[in-house]
Amino acid sequence: MIEVKNVSKMYGAFPAISDVSFRVEPGEILGFLGPNGAGKSTTMKIITGFMPPTAGEVSIAGYDVVTESLEARKHIGYLPETVPLYTDMNLKDYLQYMGKLRGMSAVRIAQRIPEVIDICNLGDYYNTIIAKLSKGFKQRVGIAQAILHEPDVLVLDEPTIGIDPIQVVETRQLIKNLGGEHTLIISTHILPEVSQICERVIIIHEGQVIAEDTPENLALRLVGSERVDLDVKGPQQDVLVALRDVEGVREAVRIDGAPGSVPRYRVQSELGVEVRADLASMVINSGWDLLRLDGVIMSLEEIFLRLTTEDEVIQVGPTQEDADAE
Ligand SMILES: Nc1ncnc2c1ncn2[C@@H]1O[C@H](COP(=O)(O)OP(=O)(O)OP(=O)(O)O)[C@@H](O)[C@H]1O
Ligand SMILES: [Mg+2]
């Protein structure tokens, strides 16, 4: 439904995004996750035909967003980062105006307005001047205008930003309900949002796609193998040196364990490398006592931080098992 192929965008000499490629299948909800300045909005502006890429191609429902822009746009509803609301209009007039701009017939507009108002739960605000609506409700008006012309693809740039927690819950539910009928891309830097709404997530960092998977898989792939805590009875300096010597270990430090118990160590392993078995046999072979060994599960939050704050960005590609299976 959405195909992004080797897209790059330069702002002058600055590469805002480089060689970004991905596909979104019909009915899928894709989360576009990245820290500030990662290139989320830039990618979305290109997908929606708002701005041309410097290189690469994007097609929506088979239409190229640059060369067949009009056709492509009929399929797209877009909630930009800053919603262009005409705040001195009331809600009904605004939606009517947006419908006309998109070439909808007066009859169709009249049918469709009550539908979108219902979907977005805006029934009490039909005649309210948009300027008087709260931020969360303005955001809903933004979503209402995006779905007005019944596009099959929705691109929502940080749809829940600046909304209070109660309205966030409702807005996320609204977005989730839009999935299924629509193919959706939402950008966010809020991790729970991705786990709650999206079926697949792309992590973008400094203009490059660094990971792509389901939220669950992204977490699973790294579970336990990332950070291991172990209690070892043995000479501390020797234990630390030996732990650091195990293949795949990046760092080992002494941490606070239970009071009065044997020393506890925390080991960081390389991404995706399972070191637990090797750690255990090293301790035993050294003649020390291993009293506890725990793989510490990383939350999506930690994975995200790890992926985006490493000195050297780590690519999470297919594992060796995936490669063997092919
Ligand atoms: N018009 C512009 N001219 C020059 N540089 C720009 C322009 N727009 C964006 N950039 C730069 O491109 C990079 C990507 O910006 P973009 O807005 O796509 O990030 P983002 O992921 O949406 O961030 P945020 O979470 O803050 O919205 C940033 O470094 C930004 O400073
Ligand atoms: Mg942005």
C-alpha cells in the first residue's frame, strides 16, 4: 500500500534522512519511532507529497507521490505536526471548507461530516469556534479533517503530542479503531504508544532506519542476552577480570546485591549475543561458587535508548537463526 524506496532528503548539505526504505501493507499500523530530529516528520512530509525527496521514490496505492501526486493524494489523509486549523471557523464550517478543497461534492460533504464527527467524538462541538477547543479536541479535529475524504492511507505525525493523559487514552483508542479500515503510519517518540497501537515498528535515528520489527520481537530478540546479573563467591578482582574476558561481554561491574550476601556483578553483553551459558561455565571452571544468574529483561524503552544512544549505532538485523531458516 505504501512503498518507500531508498529515500533521502538533504536540507542544503545536511542529510535529514538517508536511504530510507520500507513497505506498509494494507490495513497495517506502522509506528515510526525516533528521538527529536531523527527525521520522522521529514519522512512523513515526503510520503504525503508535501515535499519531494532529494533521491528515491514513494508510491501510495501504486501512485508515485511526485509524478502522480493528485492521484496519490486522494488516497492519503495527513495529520501534520502542526495542524493547519482555521481557528476562527466553527467545526462544521471548517470541515465543509476542507471537503470543498479536496474536491468533494456538496452532497458527499453533507453525508460525511456527521460520520467523521461521530468517529472522532466531536458531537458536542458542531458549532464551536475551533479557537475555543482544547488542545486534545483540536487534535481530534485534525484527525477528522484527515479522514474526511475517506482516504485508505493515514499518516499521523505525533497525533497525541501535548494531550493530557485522559484524552491520550481516548485518542489512542480512536487511532486504533481507524486501523483495519485504513493503512496507518504514526510517528511518535512515546514508547508505550507504539506497544499499544502498532503492529510493527520502525526505529529511525539520525535519518536512518536502525531497526524494524514487531514491538514484541524487538524486545524478545534482546531479552536476557543483554544484561545479566550474577552472584559469585570468589575474589572480586579476579572475578571481574574473568567476566570481562568471556566472549561477547562488553562490560562487567560490581553492583549492590542483597545486604550481607556474596558480591553481585552486572554484565552487559553485545547486542543479541547469548552469554549466560559461557558465564556460568567460566565461574564453575574457575572453582568459584555461582549462587545466582539472572537475565535482565530490557524494556522497549531501554532497547530504544540503547539503539539510539550508543556511540556506535548497532544495527538490529535478522539473527543468524533467521538466516539459517531461509
Ligand atoms: N526546513 C528545514 N531546513 C533545515 N533543516 C531541517 C528542516 N526541517 C528539518 N530539518 C532538520 O532535519 C532533521 C530531521 O528533522 P525532522 O523534523 O524530520 O525530525 P523529527 O524526527 O520529526 O523530530 P521531532 O521529534 O522533533 O519532531 C533535524 O535535524 C532538523 O533540524
Ligand atoms: Mg517531527
